[in-house]
Amino acid sequence: MPWKHHMRATACALAGLLLAASTVADARERRPRLENRGGVPARDLDPSEKGLVTGVGIESQDIQAMTNQMARDLIASGFLGRFSTPPRVLIDEQEFRNEGSQIINRRMITQRLLVELNRAAQGKITFVGQRYAGMVARQRDLKREGVTDTGTTGLTQGQAGVDFFLGGAIMTLDSRDPRTGVVQRLNQIAFELVDAETGELAWTGMYEFQRAAAEDVIYR
């Protein structure tokens, strides 16, 4: 009965196709779907200008403005004119305290200030990176044990000491109107260049601004 055998084979083939299609459909259903919901698309923003999400705290444009101003003020103060040899300065967030109500990465401020000062000083300041003291110590040991050569600058008695370090603090004064919900904040950022031998203040600078908003944003 060839005709019956042909029909049976055809039916089996159709059943196999249906099973395969069902398996593919089930697999697709199990895959996570990406939904193209409406909203604000990602865009590039100038960090020196106010962004789309703003509040009453320190933001990107403030970090740029204050570090630029502090670098200009320090260079213009005449501080560097006192030295025939470039002084060694340490800028580190450990001595830059956050005493305000906003959560902020302090290193964003100190690192940018270091870069701006290094650019403006044009070799008149030597900056010390004590955060790398552990790596420097290991390299010194490798040189003295003969594992590596002495490099091109030779050996020193110890790691570079610091003549001055930059300290300071972020401070805020907050107020809120319970009737309108308006939040107001005075932001005050102070910088102090401290003599690492005597504790004397060789230079001070301050950046401050005040903002108000109907509702504050969440800073992280």
C-alpha cells in the first residue's frame, strides 16, 4: 500500500515540523524582551554647563569652575615667587573633608585641582603622589636587591618628602520652607595650603555659591 505509507510519512513530517516550531516559539517566549519605552534618550552633555538633572548641591560645572578659579588664585598669589627650587606639594582627598550634607566624591575635586595647578604652574611646583608609596617602596627594593637596574634617575636616600599639602573642607548650610517645599543651600568650599614642617598656612582660597529649588535631587 504505497499510498498509505506516503500519507503516514507526510503526517509524521508535519508533526515534526509543528513540534520544532512550537519549541522555537517556547524558546522565544522565555527570552527577555527589550521594550523601547518612550523617554529622554541618552545624550552628550558639556560638564562645564548645567545638565538636565540639577539641584542645589555641587555639580559638574561647579567642580570645573572652582578648580579653575583656585588654580588661578594660587598662581596669582605670588606664593611661587618665594622659592628658587620648585616646592613639593601633596594634593590628596584625605585632607579634604566633606562636612556638608551632600554625598560627593572628594577626589573629583582634588584630582582636577591637581591637574589644573600642574598645567598652570608650568614646572614651578613638584607634585608628590604619596598614594603610590607602596608601589614606590617595592620598586626601590627591586633596584637595591639587583632584580632591576637603577633606572635613569639613580637612587635616593628615601621617598620624596612634602613641603606643603593642600587641605580644606566642603561645608553647607541648608534651609527648607515647609509651606512651599523650596530647598535652599549655601555651599562653601575652602582650600588651605599648609606648610608640612611648621603647620603655617601659606595660602587660602574659597569658592561659594547658593541655590534654591522647589525640590532637591538625590546626589550619589
